[in-house]
Amino acid sequence: MTSEPGRPGRTKYVLFDVDGTLIDAVSNQRRVWETWAGRYGLDADDVYRVALRTRPMETFARVAADRDPSECLALLHELEDEDVRSGVYTAFHGASELLHGLPRGAWALVTSNYEHRVRGRFERTGLPVPEVIVDAAAVEEGKPSPVPYLQAAARLGAQPADCLVIEDAPSGVRSGIHAGMTVWGVNAAAAVEGVHRHFASLREAVPHILAWTSGPQGIAAV
């Protein structure tokens, strides 16, 4: 972990990943991919292992190369939309307190999912929805490219150095780092490579995130 950049006296912003960071959707994602694999007669465990490491189109190319990728994607979207309507979602402990405690206009969501699903999940879990959501349809390059986080900063009117990224996955951490932002990792037993600070849970990070938005930046990671 490295020292955090900062500009004392400036407005500070927080940019959140969604799945795995604010919303616990692991069981939902596994169920969707298991159903998808079953439709094509594929081994569900093998498909899910690939899906965890790749984007959907890359997953299709590896596990169902003989299938029409657009058909594969359409089915995946259908299953994901149904899961948003009928699945059970849980917000990580501390998420509601944290999001309600942040100034409106000073935070955003940056997700590899689609905005309508994020809104559906937030409605199901009672989490507030921010003014800015950068989703998969908003950018041509997804994480680990810096583009999603840079777009979120631009839409908030923020400089990258004034943004704190909260992530759980390596691709998201790299995205935030490449964007020139401070990145804190949550919800993992071990720190993801590159994070400026690591917390085993979102709950543990809540007071530090709230303090970051109101206090001076530039505190060295511990």
C-alpha cells in the first residue's frame, strides 16, 4: 500500500463500485450463471469460474464458442433482469449509514452492470440512489480501464486527486489507480494489490470514509 494523494481544503468525492462493495450479490450472480449454463448444457461450476474473471462476451468466447454471442448475451440479460425482479438482495452492513451520511452530489456509483438493475437492487435494499451513475452502457472501455472512474469524476465536476474510490475487486482497484485516484479496498480478507488502504469489511471502513470527506486528505495509509 502507498501514501494517499490529497489536496487539503478542496471538496472531496467518493466513487463506489456496487456488486461486492455495497451490495452482496454473489449468490445472485452464481444462480444466474448456473441457469445460463444449464440452458446450453454446460457445466455450471466451470462457467462460473470463467465468468468471475472475464467480461460476459469473453466468457461466451471461452465456454460457448460455437454459440451466437448476441444470443448468449440476450439470455444473460434476461436472466439478470428477472433476478433483479425476484431475487433476494442484501446490502453490506454499514452501506445505508454510509450513503445516507454523504453529502448529496459528492458521491457516485461506478458499475460494470446496467443502471436499471442497480436502481432495482437499491430499491430492494432501501439504499439511496445518487445523481451520478456510470454503468456499462455509459463507457466503451470498462474496468480495469480508468475511463469509468474518470467519467464519474467529470460528471461530478471533480478532479481525480479529490476522489476516493471504494472497491472490492482487482479490476476495479486498477481502474481507480490508473485514474489517479485514492483507492480503498473493502470486503476481502487480504488487501488487493495497489490499494492505499484496506478494510476487511465495508462496516469497518464507514467512519474512515465519512472522515475522509470532511477532514484533510493526504494521510498516509496504515
